[in-house]
Amino acid sequence: IISGLKLLKTQGIPTKLRINVDLDNYNKIPYLLDDLIASNLGDLKLTFSVISPMTHACSSYSSYMVDDKIIAQVIPRLWETALKKGFKLDLKPLNSPTYCGSMTDSSFIIDPTLAVYRCYGTVGDPQHIIGHIVDGTLQKNYRYYDYMSRNPFTSAQYKDCQKCQLLPTCGGGCLLASWMKYGTYHKPVCGYLTNVLHERIKFYLKYEYPEKFHQE
């Protein structure tokens, strides 16, 4: 990975590095950041992502960080550490009608059998195949249209969402999490990204507008 990052840098290709966080490694991530700096990669843009159980197949992994209180402490601490070490972060909150890239038009994952999926967490699960590559063309099935027509705010739970200050920045939450919890793509689910958004706003103000932030 380090060699790949160096190659991308020498070719002038902008790169964002996602660092996965779990209960075993979060205290060691500052050392990783030091290693990146020592490898002349201190100017990378970073994002930290909490490892969470996306399917039942992941149940044997015990280091998931699923406690929202722990996440709300750990992620901002990592943001602070990375910024102090000179790394770049995307902290500016954006209006996002979708939770992740799997909901965008250009997101496709093709497995060795030419089955096509949207979300990387669903690969290998036949009930999430949205089509197949046939003669070089994507032949879509019903699941594709069910996936792409997702509007979690039409459900009964939308009444709770309407009271939330974070709507629509949350994008309705993780589509796969909705499936795992409710058996449908069409319900809202609050994830850790939603739970740390208030801290994200504070950090953005603190580092982008330090004078105004301290005055208030």
C-alpha cells in the first residue's frame, strides 16, 4: 500500500487514504501517521472509517467499534491528531442526498462470475445482485431498480427524521444496514457518521475559522 501511495504521488494523482478503525488499532494509528510522514506521505488527504459488522458473515470478528459513545470519542481524537501532524481532512459538512457512493449512477462491482453489485458489503450474497454482464452489457434485474429507488424518508419512521437537525445531510443512513435491520433498503438508519456530525462541525469551524470559533 505504501509503495502504491508513493507511485500515485510521483504521478501527481490526488489520493485519499481511508484508514479503518477498530478496538484493536485505534490507539496505534498515531504511529501509522508517523510512518506515513517518514515515507514522505505526510501531505495525503485522510479519512477515518469505523469497522462495523455489515453482514452476518462478519460475526466472528470481535473488534468492531459499535458503541456510539466510544466512536464519538475516538474519531474526533484521530481527527485532532491527524490535523496536528499536518494531514488534510475533509471536515466540511456537505448536503448529501445519498449516504455513500454505492447509490450513485457510476458505482458497480463486478465479481468473477460477471454478477454485478452496488455495495461492496453485499458482494457474494446472491440476494443483492443487481444484474449480470452479458455480451459486454449490464442486464439489470428488479433488484437494481429496488436499490436505486430507495427513499427511506417515505417510511413511517420519517416522522422521527423530520425532527432531526441533521436531515438531509445523513442521506438516510447505510442502505445495507437498513437491509440487515429491516429486510428492506427503504428505511432510515442512523450510523456512526451521523452520530459524530456535531463534532465534525466543531472541528471544521475550529480549523477553518479559528478566530471566530474561539471568540464564540
